[in-house]
Amino acid sequence: MNSSISQQRRYLPPLSALRAFEAAARHQSFRLAANELSVTPTAISHQVRQLESLLGVPLFERRVRKVLLTAQGRTLYPVLRDGFDAFAAVMAPLLQPKKRRTLTISATPAFVARRLVPKVADFHAQHGDLDLRLHASTTPVDFSTQQIDAAIRYGRGDYPGLQSEYLSSTQYAPLCSPRLGLHTTTQLPRHPLLHYLWQPSLPDPPDWPAWGRKAGLGTMDFLGGVTFSDETHAMAAAIAGQGVALLNTSLVADELAQGTLVQPFGPTLDGFAYYLVYPPATASDPAFHALRAWLRDALSAAPA
């Protein structure tokens, strides 16, 4: 059986010669064609003569400072022009740099530093086509004005107009470096208490005064000590042996597992929970599904 025309081998002159002819015909000038193709006018003339030799017909009438198409040239030119235009139309979107999708998640500086940053490499290993942006702030984001895809909020989970998914609970305990040699609550007044500022919108935060009430130590001063504006600074001070901090145990799970922080005594305080919060429209975004799955894996992973 004979092969179809589409399967037969095509015979075409060199592409460089066809491009030179098409540009020269469009500009009616070897010089302007040379400028477009970043070659010399002599090179254009050589390519055109090569094409004329291969075809066995003249394609241009050479005139002073311009060239005119012959009848054969007028036949060939629109075919090449339309072909190159079609090539350009198809190639243009392929040559454009692909826009990468960036997903932005907001959380408190402590949560970002302690729970998300150690897992960033896992996200990129799983989703190489997505970029991740971590936004650290203690101020709740405004989804209507900020380019944020999702946020992790600490609270009761009631966020009007937003979708809310429970992530994990929290517990707060007195933690310190084992170098302090702290074992009983009677030793607590000998060491500075480390505080950090809570969000003003949170009622009844699990702070030192609340812990003192639960521990039955109402006569002790739980307001003195050192206060930090950032929770991570209180963690760093406790690890360095600068005092005793009431910390979210999930944020220092690695230090507790490694023994650089210890809980010398109780009680513990139950805090609010962490929730994944996002606008309802985000729920249908496949990229968000990838972010949510990674986040759940990151929070469920055991400490290193």
C-alpha cells in the first residue's frame, strides 16, 4: 500500500533561505530584511540566490535600493508569510514564561517559625510546581484586602464569613532549661518568670496569672519578670536558662523531646485550638487542597 501524502518525506529548501526570502519580500529590501534577521545584506542576498538556484526561477527583480517580486515570487510569498505567521501564533504562548502559582498562608510568628518553617522542604518536594509564602503576623489577616489564601488562627473557631477547620488543640505548661534545677513550685519564686504579649482580642489567655490560680498559688506575684513582644523570644530565653516560661507545648515539642526544655511541675492549662481559616471560594481551588494536605501532615508529624 502506498503511503499517504502526509506520511511522505517532504522536500523543502533550507529554512534560513525561506526566512530570508520572506523578510525581503515583506520589506521589499534586502537591507531591512537583514536588520530584522540580524545578518548582513550580503547574507540575505546569498540566501535568496541560493533559493532561486534551488527552485530554478528568479524571485526578485533587483532595482536600486529596493527589490520587486517576480510572478514566481508573488506566488511563493503569501504561502511563506501565512506559514510563518501560523508558526509565530502557535509558538508565542509556548515561549512565554509559565506563571508559577504562589500560595500564601498566614500564622503567628511563633507558629510559622516552630511548626511550618521546618516542613517547607517537604512542601516543595511534594509540589514542585507551587511556591509557598509564609506570612507571619499576630494581627488577623483581612482576606478581602490582603493576598492571603489561608490563615491559621488561634481561638474558638467562630470566624463569620469564613470557612474554619479544626487543626489541633493546645496545652500550656511551665517550661525551663534543666540547668535551672527546678523541681517544685516552692522553688519558682527564685527564678524570673518569662512573659509574652497576647492578642488583645483573646479573652482569658493561658498566662502566668491564670496558671497561678489553677496551681493554688494566689499569694505569689505572677506579674513580675521579663516580658517579650514575641512568643519565640520567650522560648529562646527559656532554652537559654534565663527563666521559666509558660509555653505552648506543641511549639516546643522538639526541645521537650531532646531535653533542652523540661516541665518541672504542673499543672497544665488548656488553651484554645488552632484552626485553618479561609474564604469559602478558596475551597474549590486544587492548589489549596495541596496546601491543606501538607499542613495536616506537618502538624501530625512527630517531633524530630
